[in-house]
Amino acid sequence: MTNINKGKVVLIGAGPGDVGLLTLNGKHWLQKADVVLYDHLVNPEMIRFTKKSAEMIYVGKKGGIASMEQERINRLLISKAHEDKIVVRLKGGDPFIFGRGGEEIQAIQAAGIPFIIVPGVTSVTGVAAYVGIPLTHRHLSSTLSIITGSNEKNQGDIHIDWEKIASRSGTLVFLMGARKLPQIVEKLIHFGKNPDTPIAIVQWGTTARQKTWIGTLGTIVEISAKDKILPPALTIIGEVVNLKSTIEWYEKLPLFGKTIVVTRKGDQANSMIDRLHELGAEPFFFPVIETIAPDDWTPLDNALKTLSKYDGLIFTSVNGVRFFAERIKAVEQDIRELKGVRIFTIGPKTAEAVRDLGIRVDVVPENFVAESLIASMENIKGQRFLIPRATVAREILPEQLRKMGAIVDVAPAYQTVLPSQPVDTLEKRLKEGSIDVITFTSSSTVTNFLTLIGKKLLPEIKKVTIACIGPITAKTAREAGLNVKIMPEQYTVSSLMDAIENYSLGRGGK
Ligand code: SAH
């Protein structure tokens, strides 16, 4: 029955929420996956690690209700593996702590499909760390029990031995108990646990939505009664809970509690995401731009053959530099042809990309927009310029230079396209008002974002704080009716991050 193909299932624990808690092995297999089946609890930022061609299938379960029945998930895993594919099953936390990882593997094993298991940081330890409660402590607790707070379908009671659990001295952690809190507390007190025992309930731990309620067995139901505690939440019971007030750290970070959408892909996105993590925000990765080769290389190839006839070469973006350099190699041209050609760039990142090629930049205008470059140019009548850039871009630069008497060749070096990617999680978060800021780093990020999810959710998007890298992007966003509140003085990604940090955020949305 076992087939000799490369098809296999990789069961990966994605950790409790913060993408940084995915293991290196988990990341490795995500990068190799042909198909990814992911859950409700998995951070969507992880799609950043998948191949462009990977098929993403959402099989989320919310609060115990299977959105896609377990049987169907098992069948899907098996059939995709039979198609010779590397099938990743991405589950919240650790796959072998509740959440049916064992059952899925048994089904896969019975079907004769090879499998690999990558453990994850369970919410038990991950959430405890982010909330600042050590689960064991030499003076307070030397045992740890991990208990399900969920009952089987159609059964009133939770199937555990309450008497034994209540008499344990160490730390108790209940998973899946959000809706059963009153029942859990009542049983523990009934079977003799001291009503003064400290208890913490943590919802959406390790994410921007982390929320904690603290009390004792005797008081917690009342304390949390005014809020509706929804899954995922876990409950920690024991003396160790008292350590939170001295150890808590995550909730004190400057951007804690903020979910910030990153619409850019590539290096820019990675530096934004890293910075947001450091500040305690939860970056929500939602790339809306993909850069690919232009449909037609002819204009650029022609220009590359006669590089030395140009007086100036103008780069308007990092992508322009990158694709230009790659094309020079591809057509076996020589960068030495650029000798004597003045190099202009818009923006410091673009300049850096040119310098990375070992080429000196002659002019970087003060402001990082085309207008500023135009203003810095004098006596260019009769001079010849080459602008390698996106297929579709603002025409102001070539138009103005021509008006000033220059001869301008515009050569498409790349084009941007809409990526295909799942929108369900972002839609859900926008509807519940739990997105605080959406960042845009170019006009096309604005238009693509609106194309991808704007039609249905424009009223929700209008309520969110918008951060734009510069005035052109801001203008595009404002024209679409968006609420632009953050714009840095310098039009760079790192200044944009500073501006977000400085902006004192009232909780956006509802
Ligand atoms: N395999 C998972 C648990 C799956 S059961 C793990 O190891 O963490 C789902 C339960 O996990 C939820 O009901 C909740 O109790 C807990 N949980 C998962 N992620 C959580 C989070 N970010 N914050 C709080 N509880 C979480």
C-alpha cells in the first residue's frame, strides 16, 4: 500500500500566535510545502514563508465547531499526499496537546502515507511566558497539570476526575475552557480547592489581542462576567499567578495591543515586520503587490545595448535597480558601459541598492519624490536619460524632463501584479474592529489593497487608522476615502515605523 512517491504529510505546531514562536523546522517545511492546511488559530503572517505556488486551504475550527469536519480534513490530507505533494498540516500550539493531532496522524498512517511531526510551542508555555506567569517555581509549585475544559459533544459535564484535580497542589492549566469557566470554578471549590487560590484567564495570548483577567477562584466569575471571554483562552490556577505583577513584560511594550497590517512584500516588509515585533505590535502580513518581469524586455534590452549614449540613468525604486541589474547579467551586457553616466535615485533605499552594486550615486534629491528630483535638475536640454521602472508608473518624471528639453527613454524593467492570497482572516478582523493600522508604502499598495478586499469592506476600512509613507501615497488613500492619520517627514519605511510609534493610538475601529 505504501507508495514510493515523494508525497508526505508534515504536521507542524505553529505555536500559540506570535509568528516568532514557529520553530526553524516548522519554517523549513512551510517553505517546501505544496499544500498548506491551516487552522483558525494559526497566525496568517506565516504565509510569508510559503512558496508563491503553494495552495493554501483554510480548515479552521472555531470554538470546537468543526468548520470542515475532521473526516474531510483527513481525506484531504491523504488525497493531496497521493498527488505526490508535500502537504503541511499547520495547527495551533503543539500538535500533540489537544487539537486532534494524534487522530490526524493515525489516519495518515493507516493510509500508508509517510509523515513528519514538527512540535510547536504549546499555548500552555507560550502564553504563560507572554503573560509573565512561570508555571512552576521552586517555592510555589512543583507540578503542572494540563487539563481539557471542553466536554464531548452533547454531554453536559467535562470528563475529568474533579476530586483528584481539586486536590492537586501545583499549577493547573485548563485549555478550551473559555465558555465553561463558571463550571470549572464551581467544581474545583466543591471538591475542596481553596476559594482564595489565584487564577488568571488569558485570551489570545502572545498576540495583539492578548487580554488577561486576574482574580481568585472565589471572585473570577464576577470579575470576568462583564466581558465575554471567547476562545482561544486558557486558564492558569495556582499561587504562581501572583508573580505576574512583577514579571509581566509583553503588555508593557510600546505598541502592545496594536495589530498593524503590512501590505508590502520582500525586504521592506521584513524590516517592517521585525520592527513591529520588537515594539510589541502584531504585524498582520497581507502583501498586495507582487513584482515580476515585464511582458516585453525589448525597450530595456535596446537601451542596455547603448548605455554609454546616456547622460543620466534614473532609478525610482529598489525593484527598478534590481531588475535592471539582473537584466544586464541576463543579456551579458557590461556595467562598465555606465562610465560617465550620471546616476540619479529617488529615496535612500534606492540609492543603497545602487551602491550595493558597487556603483556610486550622483544625485539623491532632498525629498524622496519625483517632484523633488525634477526640481534639482538644471540645464538638461538635449541630454539623454534612461528610466528603468515599472510598466505602469507615474508619468510626471518623464513628462517634466521632456518639457525641460531632455530626451527620455522609459524602459519597463518589471511589472507589479495582484497576488492571489486568502482574505478570510483579514476580513474577519476588519469586521470585528481589531485592526488598528493599515500601512501603505506606495499608491499601488493602496489601490491593490482596495481591489483585493475593498469592495465588501470599505466602510470597515474607512474606520481604521491609515499610515502612508509619503504624500503621493496619502493622496491616493485620501481620494479613496481612507482615514490617513500617519505620515512621516522622511519618506522611508523606518521613519514610517517611528511615526506609528509616536502616534498615540486610540484603539481604532469599534
Ligand atoms: N494544540 C494547542 C491547543 C489546541 S486546543 C496548543 O498546544 O496550544 C485550543 C485551546 O488552546 C484553546 O481553546 C485555548 O485554551 C488554547 N489556546 C491556543 N492558543 C491560545 C492563545 N493564543 N491564547 C490562549 N489560549 C490559547
